[in-house]
Amino acid sequence: MKHFSSINPKFKLNGISYTKDQLCSLAVELAEKDNFKKEIGSFLQDWLSNSPTLIVHTSGSTGTPKPIILQKQQMVNSALATGSFFNLKESDTALLCLPASYIAGKMMLVRALALGLEIDFVEPSSNPLKEINKKYKFSAMVPMQVYNCLHNLHFIDTLIIGGAAVSLDLKEKLKSVSTHLFETYGMTETITHIAVKEIKSDSFKTLPNVTVSLDNRNCLIINAPKVSDVIITTNDVVKLITENEFKWLGRFDNIINSGGIKLNPEQIEAKLSDYINSDFFITSLPDPVLENKLVLLIEGEQKNEDIITTLKKSTAFTSYEIPKEVNYITNFVRTESGKIQRTKTLELLKK
């Protein structure tokens, strides 16, 4: 087993090989910068220390960001599983364009250190491939970055997309791209992804040494002993295909009970995406008759179109799935990775 403290001799950072001592010196140098390099330096300092653990923070998309202690050896195990799944070899090139302050960015560096990748870093921005003129075997982005890099994605051979759901609009635009594209499923607690799916597929396949099952709510249970000491019960409602494959349906904590009918917002949103070009989501507000009424929130300025009338004419929706009201909000509240914070955005409506 590859130990967390060892650096693969093929590892390169921005084209330069480093001994452990040299990398320690570079980490100190980077940590003194006042831009994105500071986070890279701080992470490398933490990683190269003798401590077997480090502290990371959750994204905060479903609540307040919280600190989590991760085992470095489990982070290496995660890197090896990703390397195995995507057939990454020593000296393959990789691009880091995510902040090293979050687990996704940290893990790009861990993969490079453990697998011996030649990784370059660029400033995390909405269009990280803007100045790129060389090809990379592997990279990771959030959907917003992918959207802004559509014309330059040919520089990346294999790209994993995480941090937020990939919209149907973006999926449509990606059909003509030559890059091998994968959506990821995971969380900070599982050291990024434990399952991936090709962009055109409906179901996620687990990484090596990961099995999944269901609880009595039809929510996903993850058994990933190489990356987590505990079995993780999630709030993600899924359809289980096998112990290594599942289809994501939505969040249990987003399910709305409206007049005694349980409605899954994410499934309604999938249908709505054919009718709405802006970012949007389904939520609920208190109602004296239904207890909770279905509400559609759309990002942007108010439009004159009557969406509800249009939806009533469609055969795609049951009467329960048609929103009772539509509200426009200029800017949704998002996490740093671009994930919509539904609860905080809904609070804007109540102000």
C-alpha cells in the first residue's frame, strides 16, 4: 500500500520535480502569497507534516459548513481508486483549476502526489482554460467553469464535473465535445467522489472498493471502507440498480408534502428544464389548505410569460406537479463552487 507520506518520484508541479524537502520549501513560499497560491501552499504544508490527519470543511450547500477530520491514508486510497477507475498512469498530465481550500482541489494535488502525475495549476476562475495551450489527460471542474470553457474543452482528455448538478441545457451543449465527461457523486465525508457516471448515462457506478445499499427511506447507504471508517447514510433518494450502480432521484430533505402528496422537487425540475432557460428550482411555502404549496423560483428579472398556463397544457406534468406560484429572484445564493443554496435563497423571498 502506498503510504501517505511518500511522494511518487514522477510527480511534477508546474513542470518541476521536487524532493520532499524541496516541496516543503515551496509550500512555505506559496503559503506567504496573498492569492490562490496561498491555499495550495497551506495544503501542501498540512499534507507534508507528520500528522496522519488534516481538517477540511464541507461545502455548506445543505447547511452551515462544518470542519471534518480526514485520514491522509484514506485520501491516498481515494486517489488510487480514482487512478484505477480512469486508468491514470505515472507522468500523465493534470490541471488544477479548483481552489485548494476545498476537498475537490486538495484531492487533485493528492492524486498527483500519489499517482505521479505532472500537474499544473492555474488561478481558479470561471474560465480557467482561457490561457491554456497544452493538452491535459485529467482535470476537475464545477459546472459553471465547464459552461465557460466549452470552446476549449478539447485541451482536456478526461474531465470530472462536481460541486453542483449539471443542467440539461449544459448537457445538450456538451454533446458535441470530444472530451470524456463524467459527473461525480460524493461529499467531503467520502473524500470527494465515490461514484461517477458518464455525462450521457443515467446511473452512477461506484469506484473500486465501494458498495451501496438503501435504507427504509430509499436513501443511499455508502460502504467505502478504504475512505471512511463508518458506513455513511445519506439523504439522497436513489433507485438502486446493483450494489455498484444507482440512479440519483433527489434529496430526501427537499421532498415536499403538499395536500398529502409527496413531491420530489428534483424530478419536477428535470421536466421543467425543457421550459425554462434560466437557473431555477422548486420549493414550497406554507399554505392554509395544502399545508405546503409548490413554488417555482427563477433567477433573473420578472418576465411576462405565463409559465403555469404553459405547464397546464403539457402532458408531462400531473396536476400536483404544477407550481401554484412563480417568483423571480435577481440572484440566487450560492456556495463557492456554484451550488444553489435553496434555503437561503428562499429566505430572500420572505424578506
